[in-house]
Amino acid sequence: MISRRQFIGRASAAAAYTALQTTLSYAAPLNLPVGIQLYSVREQLAKDYDKTLAEVAAAGYTEVEAAGFYGKSPADVKQSMQKAKLRCVSSHHPFGDLRKKFDEILAFNKELGVQYIICSSPGPKDATPGANGKQKPMTIEDWRWISGQFNELGAKTKAQGITFGYHNHIHEFEHLDGGVPYMELLKLTDPAKVTLELDCGWATVAGVKPVDLMREHPHRFSMLHVKDFKLGSGGPESAKVTELGMGDIDYRPIFAEAAKTQNLKHIFVEQEAFDMPYMQSLKIDADYIKKLQG
């Protein structure tokens, strides 16, 4: 038998421990769940889907963003996510797939219960391959055209309770004849229909400051991708991906500015390559975010 005072003391300690664990599961400066883009573990997922999700959760992540479903049905994916105690809140799809089978993609994600469908890579209006068999380079007119396409897709997803968005790499910041693609996206996409997922790592590699983008457009970004690079002296081609805190990108000012924005809901680590055991890498990334202070 324990006294009432002992019981209350133990209950308080348990509550404090639970609160601590909850706090540790969130990104310190932003008070958001620590998420991961599952492209990071694409090879592992292809070999053992459930085991990899369990390892992702064990590394410290609570939310995920999908980049393919490996032939699984929405019911299968939901069951695997629930088993691992993960929430799949977003999924990536290249524009080529969205263009060909949008209704199928929308129905799949609606059944899965995601909140966001994100275009992960663009495509020109004329999808006919060039002489080398590869996609033709996009012109500024292609970017203006695709902005209109995003508005149309965004209206369709919004009607189903899902937000449509776009994720950048580096080519969006190139100066083309007639403008800069990312500036066209910001200008021509309707904020009521299209959100933007800012990949802070790729923007930095392209020579753009995420802080400036968020300061100038505080309502446009609902999600961030967080990754680190060792920036070489030879431009974007010399950048080498590494773990958070081990490269040249300081996320303290980025997160400080992100905290001032209006619509930020999710952050996702994306570790595109590993030069150490992947579980060690993922844990380094998760710990960096949880412990980062301004």
C-alpha cells in the first residue's frame, strides 16, 4: 500500500516524464513533430517495408512523407504505419505521374488519409522527349504553364480535403530568359489552392537564402525539407550531402524565421545518401532537430 501523497508524487513524476518525452519528439525551435521524407530509406523500404518503418520510428521520427508505396494498397500502408506508430501526412509524386493518372493518385491518397499531395519534380508542356531521349529543358513559359496546372490540381485536391503543393530542387532558382521559375511559381500559383514545401538544403545549394524566402513570403510555406550539405567551391555540382550539423548549413536562423511564418505545419528530414550506417545517420538528424536552439 502507498499513501495518497506517494501516489500523487508518482503520478506527477509519470506525467512529467510523459511531457518530457513528448517535448523530445518535437523540433525544439518550432514545436512541430519531427518528420522524415521516406525517400531517405527507399532502398530499405523496398527490402522490408514494416521493419524499416519500425526503425524510422526508433530513430526518433513520428511523421513521414511518402515517396512511393511499393505496390501496397492504402489499407496495407495504413496498417504498416499504425503498427510503427507513424503518421503519413504527405506524399510525393512527379508531375509526369500526376499528369497521366491524377484521379488514381488522388483516390489512393484520399483513402490513405494524407493531408498533402506534393509535386516532387516538374515537367514541360510538351512532354515529347528530346533528341537524346530525355525530357526537354523547361523554359520560363513552361513554368508559367505548369503554375496554371498546379492551380487546377490544387482545386481538385482541395475539394477532397487535401492540400496540393510543390517541392523545389535547385533548377527552380536558375535565371532563365524571361525570369526565375520559383518567382513565377510564387506569383502565379493561387495560395488558396497551392502550398509550397521549401527544401532549405537545395535552396541553399542554389545560392538562395531560405530565410529571405520565408521573410518575403510568410504565408506560402506549410512544410520544410531539412538537409545538410558540405558546400564546395565549384557551385551546386560540388555540394556533398551529409548529416544535419555536419555540413555548412546553419538551421538556427532558418528555424527562427520559420517560427514567424503563418502556415508552417510540418518539417521533414531528407537524408538523400548515407556514408555511415543509415540508422546512425537518421538518429543524428533527428537529434539535431530536437536539440537545436536559437
